[in-house]
Amino acid sequence: MQSGGDIILHNFCEDGTVQSHTLSRLPDELTAHVEPALLPRREEESNEIVRVVLNRSQQHGYVLNEKQRYPLPAIIERSKKTIPVVEGRVQPRIQDGLSLGCGGFSPVA
């Protein structure tokens, strides 16, 4: 998560293009309590929807009957069409003979 509560996915492409997808923006008061994770889609699901899970961040101790201020975990769902993308270029780098592709955000579970 970026400063200011932005949840950003960065894709690094073989041609040196970097894509930054702003998946969501959270209120400042929530950012200290959340660990976001990209939810993999199942094969039968549409590739047009992106889901982000907001989990409670790690704590030193937990109380079972504790009243939570924020209802977590939570799932944010967005259409890819509504996600702003910023592109830039960097010098492409190949490490150990492997290159990272620019596959967007469609991990399959």
C-alpha cells in the first residue's frame, strides 16, 4: 500500500514499460489497520473484474470478543475499465535468464 491509502498494483513489462494500476484509495484512519491482497480469479470467472481483499494487519495480540471498529476482512470489487492506469518506462532487466512479463492482473487460482 502506498502512502495516502492508495492500493497500487505495479506491472513491469519485458519492454521496459511500467504500469501502475490504482485499485483503490482508503481513508487515512483505515490504512494502519489493513493489509491488502489481490484475490486470484477462478478460471470460470470474468477477466473484467478485479478483487482486492482487505485483511486485518498483524497485531501483537488478539482478543476474541474485541469489538472491531472496521469490519474486516472486506472485499473490494472493481471493473478493470474503471481502474486508472499510469504508464512509464524503465530500462528492461533480465535476471538469471528469466524475464518478467506484463500480464496485467489475472492470477488464476
